[in-house]
Amino acid sequence: MIYTVINELLNIDYPIIQGGMAGIADATLAAAVSNAGGLGVIGAGYASEEWIRGEIRKTRLLTKKPFALNIMLLNPEAEMVGKVAMEEGIEVIITGAGSPGKYISSWKSKGIKVIPVIPSVSIAQRMEKMGADAVIAEGGEAGGHIGEMNTMALIPQVVDSVTVPVIAAGGIGDGRGVAAALMLGATGVQLGTRFLVALECNISRAYKEKILQAKDTSTMVTGRPTGHPVRVIKNQLAREFQRLEKINALPEEYERLGKGSLSRAVREGDMEKGSIMAGQIAGLVGKEQSCEEMIKEIFYEAEKIITEKISLLKEK
Ligand code: TUI
């Protein structure tokens, strides 16, 4: 049994959090992960107040277990999302793509646990000072909006620089990744890409097939010059972004190209003009399973590996 401070902090059976994938992570996915013993997450992304409120209420009907709301801070309406979270009695807020500095004290005054995703040591330290209950250190292997550091180098440096628990994200897709994250000093993991092919994940068939067929080198990073690099599966849209980078295009041109592109992939299944966000571990994700099967399998593998390595040391 892998039992850490994260199980205690979040009142969950396995120290695993589902990525707050904007435009993807809804009540069905969040409830399935929570019912399987992990922490399910609704991804507020750029969604409307009505959608967010509705998904929170739906999740409550589908599970009695804890779940979280992910607030994406590039959203100019982030304050509204936080207000909905407080009104709806959300217990855990995970933030991404920016600093929750402006909101953290009001969220904490309502007893909400706040767990920011961070891409570097200095931002982790800043979040700890602001009162974060834990941090999710996310390496650039992850899908979607990413920082500069990779998971292998980021996790131990963050672990050494803060006293709050560190959850590892980016490049983790199975029990080996979980075991490695624990070895680096993390006490929990966050997975996104693997959950894209969960039976309970409501994305287009074409998106799921892209993940299932991906290989190690199938992703690339677009948008670096805009200050918002995003890891996606290579396609026509990604190559078009690459072309804009080469010609030093204006921010408006990136914006025009990116507008509505996630929804084109997620809802319409447009695999050429859509933004197929995914992490580098997509090459390892080869089968569709329920969230319960996935989580059980991941932790069975992690425990097996850790036990095998210990007995190997004893033998020598
Ligand atoms: O947020 C993510 N991943 C995301 S958000 C997203 S939606 C989107 N769509 C189109 C363009 C851009 C985004 C898709 N994927 N991961 C967590 C994450 N947080 N990665 C990096 C950061 C981050 C960056 C800077 C966190 C804090 C931060 O702080 C800056 C500061 O000034 O403190």
C-alpha cells in the first residue's frame, strides 16, 4: 500500500490526482477518478459560470468522495471561477498557468485547500509563502501549457526548497513513473495524458485514437515566443504555429490561429486544425480502461517495482 501525506491531506486512497485538463475534464471523469480512490478534478479552463456550477453539482451526485476544481489563471474570468468554487463549497482548488496570489487568502478563509501547479523552484517557494497546502511540480514533458524545466531535474530541487508536500507531474503514465516520482521525493503524482483514454473521458474518438497511436516523438511545443508554450500532438495546426515562429509573427496572429482550436480537437474530432494537447508519455499509453482499472494497475505496478528493487538490494 503506497500511503503518503497526500492521502491524509486529501482524504484519498491512492496519492494520485487527475490533471485538470481544460475543456476536457468534466463531472463524469472527475467522479470516476474520485470513485476509484484518486482525486478527480473538474477543469474550469475558459468555461462559463453555468457550466462550472453544473459540473460541480453533477460531480456531487456521482460521488461522495473528495474532488477538486482546477482554475486556469490565464482565464481573465478566474476571479469568477474562484467565487463559484466558494459558493459551491469546493474543498480543493488546484491552480495552473499563473499565480493565485490575488485570491489565495479569500479561498483559504473558506477552508479551501489550495494546490498550485508550479514550473520552478522560485515559484514553488513563493506559493509556499502565500499559504499553499502542497504544490504540483510539473515538468515540460506534460501536455498543454508548460514551463522550462523537466520533471527529473525539477522534482528533487523543489522537494529540497519547500516544506509543503510535492506532487510530481509531467511524463508520468504508469507504475514505473509513480515509483520514480516517489524516489525523487514526491509524495504524490498528477496524471493527465493517461486519463485522456479513460472510458469515462468525454473527448472525440479521433482524439483518443491519436493518443493510442502516438509514439515517443509524436508531440512538439508550440507558442514559445508568446510566453505561453503548449505541448501538443504534431499536426497541421502545430506546423502552422511553427511557421509563425519562424516569421516572428505578431501575438494577434497566434491568437487568431489558436482561437477555438482545443474545442475543434476535443468536440469536433478535427485532427488537423484542432489543438491535440498531450504529454510526451502518450507513446506509452496504449489501452483504454476505466479509471478504476487504470489506478489499480498503476499502483499495483508501482508497489511491485519498489518491492522488487528492495529485495534486489537485500540479495546483493
Ligand atoms: O496549466 C497547465 N496546463 C494547461 S492550461 C491549458 S489551457 C490553455 N490553452 C491555450 C493556451 C494556453 C493554455 C492547457 N494546459 N499546467 C500547469 C502549469 N502552470 N504549467 C505552467 C504553469 C505555471 C506557469 C507560471 C504556473 C505558475 C506560473 O507562475 C507565474 C508567476 O508569475 O508566478
